[in-house]
Amino acid sequence: MLSNQGARVENNVFAVLGAGNGGLAMAGHLAAKGFPVRLWNRTAARVAPLKRSKTIQLVSEREGLPNGRGKLDSVTANAREAIEGAKVVMVVVPATGHADVARAAAEHLVDGQIVVLHPGRTGGALEFLHTIRRMGCKADVTVAEAQTLLYACRAENPGLVRVFGYKNSVPVAAIPAHRTPEVIKALSVAYDEFVPGDNVMKTSLDNIGAIFHPAVMVFNSARIESTRGEFEFYIDGISRSVAAVLEKIDAERVKVGASLGFNCMTAREWLYIAYGAAGPTLFDAIRANEGYYGIKAPHRLDSRYITEDVPSSLVPIASLGDEMGSPCPTIKAIVQLAKVLTGGRYWEHGRTVESMGLKGLSLKQMRQMVLDGIHPTISYDLPTLSEASNLTQED
């Protein structure tokens, strides 16, 4: 999987693709740590103020959370300017945009670069890799995904991000799986919080946003519309009865993982690992998480908690469940209710086994895709081993 592109890759240079809440937090934090950071956004208007100041201020009210001012190297709407020469490309956009970013990045990626999705949601790395290969990218690129976003944050304006929480530990896994240590090493120059995940199927199925976001939005739809989100999403929005539904959704997700041969962590286990929050029930563990206090609900129903988490989290879990004979009736019910509430065509446009390149594969073939990064039935017209050897010598 080598390329004839001989562009130089510079160690410790980060490209951050996406200037939403998470992207601004990550770009500002990396820059505050002293790393060269290039920030890219698909629309120039959103980053116009930053293009002038190139400065992001992180603020938080709790000790130990990221604070400080970061000066960016560049701010651009040109993908080549951001990606060229960067060792690590951090993709921090809604998961519904992963395929679009892959199409924008494909022609600029070169040998030795690492792409990390923050987070991949469910199947993000698989979809991203499948997309760049179908776009003709032959570069020896490692595509990886984080199991969740490192920051709980809100951008108050393009140059100011408020950080509410910061996770203790976030698993990251790569395609091919044996490159995960290489990815962790590249990230470790800036972060101690990223730890090796088993593989991208495991990080995808341990996508806890699928549990904590869409159903809470559905069950609080009237409250969101009547108050425009003036309540604490996790604390006020998750009662004991809502938490009981979340546990049912969680059990279906874990069962899909088991059908694929993976032992997924429960949402309650995740709260303890990520935040150190513990409790005898999911409801109690959520209440014990300090990072959830102060986070208001979205002010409208068509927020990312539905428009991203339904098509990029719940739909792919249900799609994998159907493929593996592990039904997800509660998950499908939430998807259908979200569709009725917002009018979104989540089944039609959501991430599925088809868009992840997994349709019709046996369990053994799925594992080959995850572990080796090579699709067992689709040719991406990559160089042969002899061609790769010649390209290496010429470069």
C-alpha cells in the first residue's frame, strides 16, 4: 500500500480537520502545548476570525482541565495546505462528515501519515479507509479512530472554548490493527490519555455516545422545545426510567459485539474508566460523573445528538446486528422515533455495512478487513509488492 508521492512528513506537526467544538478545543490545546497546528474547515466563513488572530483560548472552571492560549500555525479552508507534511491528521468533525472529509483528503495523503478520527463513532475508520481507496488514494496511510472525544466542551466563539470535562483514558485503534502502537506513539508526544484499543471494530462498538445521546433527546423532546434546552442534559434529562431504557439499548449494543466475537464494555464500565464515576446502576454512575454537571441540553431537536448519533451510531449498530443475526429492537425504535421527530432519513443515509465495506462478508473476512486493512473481495487497484518496492527505491 505504498505511493509514488515523495512528500516529506514532519514529526510532531498536527493537522486538525474541523473547527467545531471538539476541533477548536483540540487545535487550541495542541497549540498551547507548543505543537505546530494547522486548522482546516470545509467552509472559510466559519474560520475567518481565526484566520486573522490564529489564537484559541481554552477556559475551564475546574482544576486539572485544559486551560491556556494556543497560537495556530495556519488556518485554512484548503485541505492540501493543512494536510501536506503533517505527521498526524486529526479529523474532528461530525461522523456524518467523515466520508466528505475522506474525499477532500484522499488526493493529499502521502506515505507515512496517520489519520485519527475523533471519534469514529461506529465504523468511522472503516468508512474513511473504504472511501479514500475508492477515491484512488494509494498512499501507505494508517487510518485510526478514537472510541470517544477526549473533550467535553463548547465553543463560545471561534476563539474561545469552554472545557467542562477531560477524559482520563480513551482507546484508539488502527487499520491495520498491528499499527495501533505506532499511532499511540505518534499521539503520545502530546497526549498521555490515548491508550491502545484492541481494533477498530471494538472501538466502534464501544461507542458510548450511541447510548447517552439519541434516546435522551427523544425522551426529552418536549422539554427541549419548550425550554430551548434550558436544563442540564445528563443530570436533569436522565431520570431513573430513562436510564433503564439506556441500559436496554446498551445491552443490545453489547450483544452485537458478542456476535462479532468482541467483549464490549458496558456504559457503566465506561463511565468508570473514562471519568472515574461509579455507581450501582447506570443512573447512579451518571450522577457521580462531575464532568456531566453544567452541560446544558441542545436548544433544538435537530442537534448532533440526533443528526449525527442516529445515522453514525445507532444505524450502523443495528445494521451490523441485522448482518450478524443479533436484532436490536430498542435501538430501531429510537431511530424510528428520531426520524418521526426530525424528519431525518436516517435509515436511507446512515452508515451501514455497505458503506463500511462489510456487506456480505463472513465473520472471518470482517476480521481480515479490520486486522489487515485489505478488503477480501474488492480490489482498490493498489500497487503490487514489486511496484511498491520500486516506488520505495525511487522515493
